[in-house]
Amino acid sequence: MLQQDIEAVYEELATGIDVAGSADAEIFLAQVCLLLARELGDRERVLELIRQAMRLHGEDRAAGPTPVR
């Protein structure tokens, strides 16, 4: 996926979060993740990506922003 595609996905997610509102943003993101997991169709890959996001989130807290890989 090209950088411009990643940016388009990010913008659409941001719009979805805004539409969902702060009270439902987490539920919205969970729904998106589950839909993407179903589309991917590979349980182990989905679990690895969740772990990768958790690691990146931990790095973000310790060292600031981490570029998308």
C-alpha cells in the first residue's frame, strides 16, 4: 500500500471516530478491527498484528512517535 493510501485510510478512520463521537470511538475502532480481521481471514496473522500494535503503542509512550511500517 502506498503512503497516499495509508493517509486516505487514516483520514477515513478519523472521520469515523468523529462521527462515532468520543463516547463510542473505542467501540467504532473495535468494530473496524473485527471487520478487517474477518476480511483478512487469518487468525494467527491478526493476533500478530494486534501484538505488533501493542508493541508500537508501548514504544510511542517511551520514545515518541514511531513511523508506520
